[in-house]
Amino acid sequence: MTTQNSWRSSVAVRAALIMALATACGIGGYSAQSAGLPTPKPGSNSSGGVVKPAREAAPFTTADTGSCLTWDVNPDGSFANFGQTDCSSEHRYEVASRENLAAYPSSEFGPKAPAPDVTRQAQLREELCKGPTIEYLKGQFDPLGRYSIAPILPPPEAWAAGDRTMLCGLQVAGENGIPMLTAGSATEQDQSRTHPEGTCVLVDPARSTQTVDCGQDHSFEVTKEINLKEHFPDTVPTVEEQDEFLHEQCLTAAHEYLGGDDALYNSTLQLFWTSINTNSWIGGSHTVNCALFKPNDAGNFSVLQGSAKDAFTIDGAPPPPQPTRNPLREP
């Protein structure tokens, strides 16, 4: 198969696969548990009806708009050392606004009220957190991007004592539900969901993605990250314009990653890249991935094992020997 025909085939398969992946990548968290803090049991009175909450309880944190928070995750899954840190340092959460649920126009969060359960937290995320957080980002937020809006509520003891502080902010949810460590303010970051060069990614039957060791089963291997804003500084590129640009960019990336065109040809792998829709671009996502994959007869991802840089298999077998061809000039 010629490079041009391979590209056309790759684009056709990629279009169907990307549509499914885009949906899977748009899932964001809002649970306070995912923010790494313990919460009262849903629907229960944390005070047990014995301790009377103080009228003016001390807040569980002084963090406010622009503050960044971090904490340690212990091997048993518990959390420790919750506190503020400079946003230029590694952190798990960035505060966009600070809300007082005691001022909520009802008695829902009164002195003896239980903490909101996960369902109610989702509603509060929309009612109280979404607007201020997008305003904090100066109107740029990609709901399909790497950041998710999440509230943090007081831990059980603070809630029982009467603290009704709720933080609204941003986190990058990890595959295990625990916010990832990131550095730099979200107001200055590209919001794209991308992976570093050399990352292998598995797409499961539910179209969820997870990074894995390249020695394990995976669906594609990343060859490069590309910031499209550098090529399209003043326009919002269509997917077709991105495809035209990324074909050459990702072909070059594959050559550099594998060691030349012969290595790519003999691998039988095809080019694969992500793209950005208009809403995501306006929302602050401008970076994409180039990758290598192999479509199967059903139009899905073949199962790869091992890095394409070394010995690897496709659906359990090594790449078949390719016909001898005339030498090609390296691009």
C-alpha cells in the first residue's frame, strides 16, 4: 500500500474512532471524594444529633480564589497533608471561587443539615461552581478538555461543627479518580487531553482510555504532541485544515520516532492523530497527538503489544514481512 493510500485509509478509520473517543474523553468529575477529601455519609447527620454546631465555625481552609491545594495519597487510598501551595508547584486543585452554603436561600444547609450527597453535589456544581469557574478562566473552558470543575466540601468533623464553606475549582482527574498532580495555573494552560511522546494508550470496549506500559496490550502509541496554535495563531482551523497539516507533521513524527520511512513501512502501522472541534478550540484546547495504530478488519483498533520502536505484535503476531520496494527519499 502506498503512503498516500495508507493515509487515506487511516483517515477514514480514524474519523470513526475519534468520534467514539471524543465522547469518552468528555467525562468530568464533580464528586468531592474525587477531590481527595473525606465527606460525610450521604443523607446522614454527621453530628449524630449530639454535638450542637457552632454558630460561627472556623472554616476548614482559608483557600480562596487563585489558591492551589495539594495533598498526599497514601498506599491504602487515604489522604494526608492537605494544604495550600504555590500554583507554580505541583498541586491537585485550583480554587476558582469560595462559596458559603449557609447563605444558600433555603434551610437546606442549616446547622443540623446533613452534607449534600453526590447527586446534590453535582447539582451544586452546576448551580454554584460552573459560572464562577468559567469566569475565573476568563470565559475559556473546554468541557471535553483535561480540566473538570469540582466542588470541595468540608470534612465530616468541620461540617458537623457548622462549617458550610464550599470551594469551587479545577482538577485534572486521573484514571483512578484521584486528581493528578499538575504545575502552573489553569488560567495559563492548554486544556487539551494529550499524552507525551512514547505513551501507549488502551481503548477498552466501552471506549474509555487509559495509559499503559507499552509491554501491555494497547491500541495506539503516541509519537508527538503538536501545538496547533503555533500554526494557526489567528484562526480557528476546521478539522479538514487540521488533517491536511497533521498528515505531513505526523508522518515526519513517525519517521523520527521509528528511525525512518523503511521502519514505518515494515511496521505496517498507520498514522493516527487527534483533532480539535471549534468549541474546544474556543474553549482553550489547541494541542493534539500524533500516534501509530493498526486498524483491524472490523474497523476497530488492533491490539498492539510492545513498543513500535522495538519488537512488537499486532493481535498476537509480529508484523508480516512487507514486499521489497524501491528506496524512498526521506522527507
